[in-house]
Amino acid sequence: MDKILEGLVSSDHSVPVKRAIIKKVVEAAEKGVTEEQCQALFTLTTRLILVGEDAFQKQVGFQVLEAYARYHRPEFERYFSKDFVLSLLQQGYSQLDHKDPAIIDYIHCCLRLLISCPSVLEIFSVVQVEVLRMVCERPDPALCARLSTMLSDFVQCIPRDKSGVLFCQQLVRTISYFHCFASQERELREYVGQVTKVSTLLQNIWKSDPTTLLPSLQEVFAIISSIDPSFDPSIALASLVQHIPVQMITVLIKSLTTDQNVKDANMTKALCRMIDWLSWPLAQHVDTWVIALLKGLAAVQKFTILIDVTLLKIELVVPHVVHLVQSLRTDGLPTSKAFLLQFTELIHCMMYQYSGFPDLYDHIVEAIKDLPKPGEEKIKLVLNQSAWTSQSNSFASGHLKEAGKSETGKTGLVNLGNTCYMNSIIQTLFMATDFRRHVLSLHLNGSNMLMKKLQLLFAFLAHTQRAAYAPRNFLEASRPPWFNMGSQQDCSEYLRFLLDRLHEEEKTLQVLESAQPKVSSHIERNGKDPTCQSSPEDTGESSLTGGETMHEPDKRTLIERLFGGKLITSIRCMQCNSISEKGEPFTDLSLAFCPSATAQHRPEGPSEEAKGLCQGSVNGGSENPDPGSVKAPANSVHVVPVTNEPPLSVPDLVNYFLAPEILDEENAYFCEKCISLQRAERSLKVVSAPEYLILTLLRFSYDAKCHVRRKILDNVTIPSLMRLPVQAPSTSTQCSSSTSSPLQVDSPESSENLAKKLKPSQKDEEEGEEQQINRGGDIPVQSVPYVLCSVVMHSGVSSESGHYYSYGRNISGADGTQHPASCFTLKEDLGNSQAESNPSTCSSLSVLPEQGDPLPNSGQEARDWLLFNDSRVTFTSFQSVQNITNRFPKDTAYVLMYRKQEVPGQNINGGPKENGMRVSAEPPLQKELLDAIIKDNKLYLQEQELNARTQALQASSSSCSFRPNGSDDNNPPGSCGPSGGGGGGGGFNTISRLVF
């Protein structure tokens, strides 16, 4: 019979013929068969079942085995012995591995056939031991599912007592090792089904033996709270939550949140993983447990954990918001509509509290634009209902994996505690290509120089392996004395102080060189840079930069060369027409908002903010305006009309800055020629255009009535290309009524010069003495083209709160060369004759018609712009820069940097053509800088290795109970201060930000 059966399965008979023969073989089992024949048939069927070549052979084996086991039970009992079962579970069968699911299927089938035999009890005892061993070997989901099915049918095989507790714990840990690598729906459904079978087995064990439940849950917590970086437990553990009795929530949560042995880092990790469980299909009550744990932590005031979890998970949740909103819109359920409205309110609260992430929020705003938006008061009410305050100033647990560099390849800057003001400025200066290259090419001696520290910082930003660099040394060296460590500050004030420090530092070195010519300079030059010596009277000349010829050396400082421009203030007496002029240098222009322009764009009338627009700048410095330089009241200011196209634009603000004004009544001008107070016209003109034009929008004004500083939230259009009118300086020129004047304020609240500038040297003061000039001929005007390269944004609703982040553009091509001006389609014929040399245009700043379009020859335009937000660096586009305030009203442009474009044959500043200001490629890294970077990169790798070893040690030393705890020694915060008004994060590693 066995030969017939073996020949049957290996023959070429058709399937119907084979099935007919199988039927006869099964019927033959009822007749007399010798014991030897039965043993041979059992061996043959076992071989067919376990190592059969196809499903048909396995089917034949099962059918024949079942027939002969039923009619020849004693022979089958002797064949399927405990020793045979033990060999199957430990050694496998033939070439079949003992971990193959077919082994479990075979034993499962045989147990059903042997259930009424006394010998099955011995097999149960063997299986009890072996299944515990098997789960300790971490079987895969398929084997574990077959094992669970067998144990569910034969509960006698489940280990008991202490072994039962250990079995449950090991089965939980086995689930944590499950991983699904399938991508097809069928495979995914199969995987979910396998996990469900295993979790159902645990549920049945917990019900039959309640003493196994708590140890199992302790094992679950030990797994999900592990901070071992080499082990990431499977999300399949979520399948267990639905089987935990809901009535145990109160007891378990209280035990977890009050256990002194549970570290904050472990609790943070566990809660983060539970949040990840929400994505597991079919898992019930996970949200209930997560919410209960959040409330439990809040009840014991462990807000640090809640803050850390929020900051760690919010960025992972944000990308799914749009899909969730779309799903809620389309499912048509009444509960979904109500939830959508509540969810939308929470989204607005999130964007309000954590502002400054346009790249993350842009798609969300688009998805919810037609849904009701809560007012600011409502948002503040919601945020204050469950406000969390960190008790340990710990953010983003140091035990977590450090993220690698972003796809941009750029390095972020770690927020050292309210230092977003510095980070945004450093990234802006770093993206100023020529400035960065000049700084990196300097040969500096003297470790205490600020320029040396800036050079080292730039080198790290360019070459470090860290995703984000912590500029602690530079912060200490560059922080203004009146800036308190850890408090909120103004980025514009910091930028001005930093440039002034670098400028004065170089001037001091020049004085030392001049006084001690035989002593080598602290600044070594390469072969192209001649030695420059100057006295303090030489108008701020520097030896930091090279590029000038031996015949005509340019002795200006690096800051003057790249950021320095010159303004001339003219005051014309309207009685005798005599003119007094004074020149002064500047590094940035502070642009106030014109009250009349603001009112023009707001038909409902000027707001309180608009009424105080020109009452002071952001800076709280001590610069005093010149005598008689008080801006007249609004009704006496002669303003050049701004563009009729809303909204307000940067050229509008520059026009207002350059607009002439009338000095009259209490602001009357004392004319030395008339020897009396006279009505006069004051104008201001740019006579020297800087390489980098820095524009600061004075968005913070003082409201004298309410005694508060308000932020001007007006949207300002930012052109990518524009022209600045520059007049050639002259000692005998005529200044007509259309020449421009500076915008300065002298109020009791602010005694600041709105044209922020470098301190002039003694020679500058002498040259700037007022001169009486008679009216002469026309003043030649040149239109200087500029291209936008950086924008610093302020996110917040008041001057007392907010966050800074910056946009920067890769203004150099991939080859490291500067884009020529011609590639930007700079047209001399602008349609309004603003580029012509006409005195009437000296207060106009021209914008190219294609300012809102993508730049020509910029196929990579979408990736030319970068968004720097502390440690976070992402790709963005110029459209995001232009539309930021429209989409996020709290986010407004504050500091803009434009790069002057070379125009062939045009000499902008009227003097000798400057050489060496455009560096065509990145300079080679000097040995001293290279050594520092190599040393830090090695240190970084050692830190990573040490951190990994420490975490592995902590993980291996933890037991299967709740994690032990120690002191919560976390790193200092990467924040910008407590929440206030419109505070918001600059990376999801902070709570909120303040500015001043």
C-alpha cells in the first residue's frame, strides 16, 4: 500500500484519477493492515506533509494520516511519541528546520488525532517546555502565529505558574521583534492577521490566569521605555492594548506616573512609542491610554515629559494633517464634521504657539482655508487652559538619536537659549557669499579676535559633520554687553553691533600697525594682499581684505568694503536757498513705515499701530540724532507718493526713507546765513552704494498713548530684483525739491538715528562738517541693480515675543561663480524712466517688472532658497518668501540683504574700480581651521560612540519591570523663552520665543 501511495503522488495521473486512488487507499485503512505497514505509511505521510514538493502531496499526506490514525490508533500512538515530538521541535525533520511553521502544523494535526489517547499527556508536558524555549528564540510572525493557534486549541500545552508568567513576558518581547517588510496589501493583511493571533493568545492566558497580566504589562513598558539606540520595538505591540481591561487604566497610570524608579527619559520614550501605536490598524483603546497617560503626567506636574513628547512628535504628526482633514471632509459622518471644526481650531492654536515653520504649515493652511478660524483671544484661551511649564528646563532628551544633516547639506545652529536672534544673523552673513569667502581667506593671528572666531564659525558651518553646530564661543565673544544671557534680544541690533565690532577691531589693528611699523601685524596676508598701514584718521581703512593693486590700495575695512555705503544729508533754507550738507557712512538703512501709506492701504483708517509707525526703531542704543534732524509731524511731511499697487513694498519704504521733508514750526531750521530759524527742506541721498545693501524694516513702534511697543503686521512685498538710485557726490551741486532726506526721529521715548551707521572716524567727522553750498547744476544719478540674497523673518504678534528665522539664497552657481547681472534681465528701460540720470528720480527705488516671477536661468530656483530655523535647515522657494505674510500674518520680513550686481562699464561709486571684492570660488581651508574641524569631527564621532555605549548599558541593566530612575540631568534648553503673546518655536525643540 505504501508503494502504491508513493507511486501515486509521483505519477503523471490526472488529478481526478489521483483523487480516486486516494479514496481507495483511505478505504483500505479500514481493512486489516499489519503494524509494519502502518508504521511505513505513517513515515510516508509524515514525509509528504513536511517535505512534500507541492500542496497536492501535503494534502494526500494529511488525508492518509488522518484515516490510518483513526483506524489504527495504537500504531499511531506508538509512532507519534514524545521522543518523536521532541526531535521535531529541536532538530526538525530531514532538511526541514525546526523553526519551520510546517512542524507546528504537523504537531497540531497529530494532537487532534491523539487527543483521546493517554500518551497525549506526556506530549503536552514536552510541548509546554519546548514552546517556552521557542518564544525565547524570537520566532518570526508566521511561526509565532501557528504556535498561538495550536496553543489556543490545546491550552494544556501552555506553560503554567512561574513558567506561565515567563512565557507571557517572553511572548510580549517576541512581539516587539516583529517586523513587516511587505508592501503588497495581501501581505500586509496576512501580517496583521498573524499578530492578531498572537495577541489573542495572550488575551486568553490573561483571562484564564489573571496573575500573568501585570508582569506582562510591566514587560511591555520595559520594552517601549528602552532607550537602547540599537533596538526599536515593533509597533505590533499596539495589538495588546485592546486586550487590557479598561478599568485598570486608573491604577496602572497612577502607578506609572508616581513610581520614583521611572526615569523621565524612559517615560518620554514610552509615551512617544505609544503615540506611534495610533497608526496600528484595528488597535482599540490606544488613544484612551495615551490620553490617560498624558493626563496622569499633568496631574503630577511632570510637564517636562509632556513638553518633550510634544516637541518630538509634533513634526511627525504635521505631514499627516492634510490627509486627515481630507478624510474627515469626505466620510460624511456628523461626528467627523464636529471633530473637524475642533481639530481645525487646535491646528490654528498649534501654528500660533509654534510659529515660524512655513515649510511645514503651508499645505495645512491651504487645506483648512475655508474652515472657521478662531480669533486671537480664543486661541490664547485654549492655550492657557492647559498650559504646561517645564520644571527642569529640559528639551529634546539627549538620549534620543541625533538627526543627521538635512538633504540641503547645510549645517544648522543650536539654539543656546533665546539665541535665535544670533543664529538668524549668522546664517544670513554666511549666505553672503563674498563676505564668507573673504572671511575664510583671511590669515589671522590672535585667538582673541572676534573676526578669528567668526572665521572659525564659518569654517564649521561649511565643513562640520554635525547636523547643527553650537556657537557657544562666538556667542560669548559677540554678545553686546547690555544683552543678558538667556534673554530675548533684537537681531537687527545684534547685527549692527557685530558689524561695528568687526569694523572697529580692524581699525584698531591698523592703528597698532601704524604706530609700530616694525612689529608684525596680527593679520598676515597672502601674496596678493599688500601691507596696509594707516592712522586712526584714515576713515576706517583696513588691512583685513586684499585684492587692491599696489598702486591704488583700498584701505577701507572689510565691513566698509562689503557693507558700507555713504549718505549725504542736505538742508536747504527756503528763505535764502543756501544748502548745508553732511556726509555719513552707513551699514544698513532702517526703513520706517509711512503713516499715510499705511492709511492708504487700509481704507478703514489708520490703526493705533499706524499712528506710531515712525516713533522709534527697534534698537535701544544711545546714538543721538543730529541737531535739527527731527522728522516733522505727519501734516508737515512732504512725502513722495508711493505706488498705487497694494500691498506696501520695499521700494515704497525706501522711497519714504529718501523722501524730502519740511522743517517748520517747532522743527524749524536755524540758518547760519539768515541767522534765524527758517522753514527748510531736508533731503537725503545715497552717494555710495554698498556691495551688500542691508534694509531693516522698523516694525516695532512705541505707542505713547498706551505706553507699549507695537508690532506693525503690514504685509510688505519683497522684490527679488531692484535698483537703488545713487548720486555722484559733489561740492557744488544744486539740490532741488525732489532730492531726498533721511527719516529720523527725536521723541522722548527714542533718541535713535534711524539711518544706523558705523561710527565715523576723525577724518569722517572733519569731512562731514556742514558746508554752505550755493545751488548749481543737476546731480547725476545712477541706478544700481541689486538682487535679494537673504531675509530674516520675525514670527510673533508683538515686540515682546516671537522668534527669528531666516531665508538664504544660493546666489552663487554650482560652480561657485557669481551670477552676472545680465542673467537677471536688468533693463535700463523700465517704462517710467527711473533709471535715467534725472534729479527727479533721486528718491525713487526701481523694481523690475518681473519681480514676482521666478528668476531667469533658474531651473533649480525651487531649491536655490534655504530656510534656516535654528537647527532645522530645509529647501524652500522664493514664492514662500514673497507669500509668507499673506499665509502666516505673524511672520513678517524684518531684515533684508541685497547683493549688488556688476554692470559692465558702470562705475557705481564714482571712484577707482574696486578689485578683489568678488571671490570666484571657495578659498582653501587653512591648516589651523582644518585641524580644528578634524578634531571636532573626531570628537563628534566619539560622542556618538560613547552615547551609544551608555544607552546600551542602560538598556541591558534594566529589568522586566518599570524602569529605574535617577536624576533628570538633561541639557540646557534650546528655547527662546517662555510663552508670551505670539511666541513660537524655531525648531520643535523649543517651547516659545521672546524677542526683546
